[in-house]
Amino acid sequence: MNVNYKIACYLSAIFALSACNQSVSQGTKTTESTEKPCEPELDLSPEKLDRFGITNKEYLSAASKRALQWKYVENDWYRVFNEMKPLKGDLAYEEGVVRRDPSAMIKADGLYHVWYSKSVGKTDGFSGDVEKDKVFPWDRCTIWHATSEDGWTWKEDEEAAIPLGEKGTYDDRSVFTVEVMVWDGMYYLCYQTIKSPYNVRTKNEVGLAWSKSPNGPWEKSKEPILKPADNGIWKGEEQNRFSVEKKGDFDSHKVHDPCILPYNGKFYLYYKGEQMGEEILYGGRQIRHGVAVADNPKGPYEKSNYNPISNSGHEICVWPVDGGIASLITTDGPERNTFQWSPDGINFEIRAAVKGANMPHAIGLNRTIEVSKDNPTAIFDWGLSHVYNSWHYQSIMRFDSYRKTSHVAQGAITPKGEKKKDEQTDN
Ligand code: AAL
């Protein structure tokens, strides 16, 4: 028996993963196994078979086998999102202005605070002179701050919270997609950075700024706190991001959407990685998530050996709950539109699917809402996200959602034995 195959069977038995009927690929050579295929251990108890409506355990379809391996099938994480609603005051939609990628919302001095990317003017793309043009809506952005008493009407500061760095520095072209962390009386903003020129092959990094007050002034890190892996090789000189000799790690091109959470006495910097030579898989972009851990908020951040920690998702949306870290996986990959949870900040499992309709894709979580083991997704009651008014202009809007744990017709009896009254109270 091939050694790799033996190991795969052993691991699948331990973790009850589906490594069955597989062939083992070694470089270009693929060996069909003649051994009896290894099968994951399945719970075939009468209760389990009855719950999943499986009539005959001798005839298990691939779908039934997968269902029997699901780890979490309860409904306590499920959410339904309503249509997003416009904000008022300075964050109402403004023609000619991009406001996007809001940070989490926090409360200080009785006010809600949010930070976001802001730029002006339309997007030119990459076909002209990238030294002069605006290549993306998030190009030539600075980071702005606004406050609100009620989360609806917002007042924007007169000046950017985080301006561009001086010419020649790592953040001289754009600073954007910001997140906030409050720790030990200090405020930290982490955000994406671009150094000019902004080409399709330009590497994207992450910067950090800190202040004693949410109103600044902010002191910026002299160097990025996170960089893409340096082990991919471009093919040729043309500005083509799909053409590579070697792709390198999952984050060899860009590190994006940073979000730092204090966790287990350390600081976990979650981020999205983009790989050189990105592919389209499962009908979505090849986007993955990673984490880097530090002893101090300012770093140094060390990438986890377990990266990538998600093979699906897009913008990072993570929050602590029940002693672990939860994550909303959106947009890309086979596990898109799922809530996931990990007991250790690294090993995430699916807890629920989320209805895609109305689901915001660039969520700034409302960190003023408390979550609990009993209502782990309460943090989605309301918060901020952005919408594309057009490719050129985006604006920040307010989302809200409600918990849904059963599917009951109006006036009928709920699983808890109560009468259902209206659409939004069937939990
Ligand atoms: C978003 C985010 C990052 C990207 C761009 C702006 O969806 O993933 O922020 O750089 O698009």
C-alpha cells in the first residue's frame, strides 16, 4: 500500500473526513488504489437515520454520507437580513464621492464611532497612466472618521483621520479598508496600504495607527505590520496578474481586510489573502483567509502555520463568542454564505448557512452589541456596510437582520408549542 495513501486513510479515520474512493496524486503521476477504499466512520443510529430521512442504510448516496458527517445542524446561528437602509447627515449618498468599507462601530463618550475609506472622482481603471489615474474606487483613498448619536445621522470630521504617507513611503498612494480595536485605553486602526505606482501586480500591505482618543491624533507605524508572502514568481514583465511561474502562498500577492481581535492574551490579526495567479474556483474568486498572531497590539505579527484558515470568504467579519472566534464567510468559495466558529481562532467549522439575499458583503460589525452562546449572531441585529450605487461610487448604509430558528406558517404552532404571530418573531 502506498505510504501517502495509508496516511490519508489513517487521517480520515481519525477526523472522520471523506477521503474515500480516492486516488493518490504524486506530482504528475496518479495511482489508482486497488485496496478497499477507506470509509469515514458514520453514525448510523436509528435516530440519526430517521432525522435525515434515510430509508436504507445499505444505500447511502454521496449526499446522505455527507449529511451524516455534518458536525452542527442546529438553527441558533441562522439570520435573515432585511434590505439595507440609507444613512443621514454626512454619510448619506453623495454624488462623486466614494465612502466604503466601514470599520466596526464602537461607542465612546456616548457616541457611535466609525472609520471608512473615502475618495473622490470616478475610477479610470488600468488602461491609462496609472501614475495619474484612479485605478479602483479604493485607490487614492484616505481614512475618515464620523460619529453619531443614534447610528442613523452621522457627522464626518473636517479632515482625514489617516492621511497618505509622504512620497516614497509604503502608504503614499492609498490607505483604506480600516478596522478598529480598543485595547487598554488605546485605539488602534489597521488598514490596507498601497505604495505608488498602483499596477495590477502591485503588492498590497497592511498598516497600523494608534491614538489615546478615537478623535486622534493618530501615530502611524513606520513600516507595514503585515506583508504578502514573498514566494510567488511572476511570468514575464507584462502587468498581468494571472501569469505566474509559481503562485506562492495563498497571500503571495495581497494581504487585505485586516481586523485585529484581542484573544487568549494575544492579538489575532485576521486577513484576506490574494494569491499571485488567482483562479476562479467553484464559481468564485480564489480568496482565502489567514491569521497572524502577536503578543502586543503593535506586533510583530507572525503568520500562523495553519494558514489558510478558510478556503472561502471575502471581507473579514469576525467576532469573539463562547470562548472562541466566529466568522461570517461571504462572496467567494464553496463555503460562502456561512457562519463559522472555531474554539481556538484557527480551526473553523460551519455553524449555519446564511440566506444570501440582502446579506451585506462589507460588514462593519456593531461591537456595542453583546453576543452570547445562546444568541451568537446577535451582533448582526444592526450595523453598517456599503453598497455599490455604481462601479464608480459606493456609499455606507445600515443593515439589520433578525434571528430565525423555525419555519412556521402564520398562526400555526411553532416547534416550541407557541402560536406564531408575525414574520419576524418565529424564534
Ligand atoms: C474589498 C476588500 C478590499 C479590497 C477592495 C477594497 O472587497 O476586499 O478593500 O482591496 O475590495
